Amino acid sequence: MPQPRFPARLHVLLAPRVRLGVVLRRGPSRKVASIRWDLRTDEFTLGQWLTGRIYERRSDLSPDGRHLIYFAANGQWQSETGGSWTAVSRAPHLKALVLLGKGDCWHGGGLFTGQRRYWLNDGYGHRPLQHSTEVRRDEDYRPAGSYGGECPHVYYNRLQRDGWTLRGATDRSAPDVFDRPLGNDWTLRKYAHAGRPAPGRGCYWDEHRLVAPDGEETDHLPASEWADVDGADIVHATEGGLYRMSLRRTGPGPSRLLHDFTPMAFERVAAPY
């Protein structure tokens, strides 16, 4: 009997000031690839693979798209990093310029506060293992919102920095709701689930809806695990593929597949630095 085909899981980090992104493609569960996305041409370029887990909601891309900060774990608790670490790399690659050992999965990761400055989601403390003059840590930045020390603390602050509005206070008994305005009085709505695992999705996962000018939710994005705005378009990840959807005056047009990432397989790639 043939084995079932599970789609890759996708999350995208978009640069706030240029049309570049990094796709974090996960699958199987202990393999993740970083891929450069040029949103001007919708071309994709493989960065590197990592054997382990990248916590995409504790990661960020610099405003110019040149650097990536991410939190990762591989469970090798006796290694130099202690089995988990925060790194800053040259996007879309994962080879660390800055390497901070962690040793557990509390806190970690961070946000860019400028082209070459990053805030570290420190909490219980990191151990500096490697430094770089390309970027520097922002010791003065304090996130505007406080959402604990794990994924929501980094993720929710990133969303609000990049144009999303959190509707109301967080409540673990229900998903948190974020809205992002679109053209022609439409809205992209994100339901961010935190704390309640779903089959095949873990503790943190998102759903998306389009909201019409009259306030009614539509079913245009029923299975999208990631979605955002690129100019007048909606871009979204569904069932292992990235799609682009135009928003017209009469409403959303059809989704156009840009790339299916599910067939990708692990390969060793050396960073060019």
C-alpha cells in the first residue's frame, strides 16, 4: 500500500522594506529548508537545509532582506550549543554569523530593529559562541507588547510591526485575531492558535479568512497556514504550495500556484561565506 503524501509545512518571513522573503519549508518533521523568495519575479532559490527544528514564529528577516535571525533546536544536548541556539545568518542561508547557545527551548530567537540591529528574546540566557561585526545586538529595544517568552512574544510583535492589528486581548481558550487591511475595503484576517495542539500542526498554528466590505467572512482561504499582503495581492501558503491571489474591486480573483515545495528532499548545501 502506498504511503500517504503529506504536504510540506510552510511559513514565510517577509522583509519589511523590500520585496524579498525567506520561506521556511518543514518536512519531514526533523528537516527544514530555507528558501529565498524574490516577490518581484516569484523566483525561489534554495538556501540551506537543517536537520532539526526552526521555530519560525521566533524568527525574523531584516528590513533589507539580507540577514535572518532564527531559533533552532536539534536535541543534541551535549553539543557546544547545548542542543538549541539562536543564530543570525545571511539570508537565505542558515550558517551562523552570530551564534548563541541556549540549551533549552525557553525564549530564543528575536526581531530586527534596524538594517543591522537585532533584539534577542533572551529570557533565561544565551551563551555567546560566535560574533560578527555585520550586525549588533540592540540592548535598548523593548517589545511593545508582552505575550510571554515563547513564540507569541516574538511573533505577535512582528505581526504588529508589519501592519497587522491585534483585535482585543489574548485569551488561550480561543485563537487570537489579527486583521490587516486590503484594498477596496477588504480585510485579511488571521486566527492565531496558541497553546492547543491540533493534529499535525503542533501548539502554534494559523488560519486565515478574507473579510468582505460588509464585514462578512468568506471562504477564499480555507486551508491556508500562512498568508500576507504583497502590494495589491494576497500571498498564501496552502497544502505545501505558495499562491498569489489578486484582489479586484469585485473581490478576490483565483489563486495562482507559484511553487509546490512538497517534492523537495534534503540535500547538503554549503553557504557561500
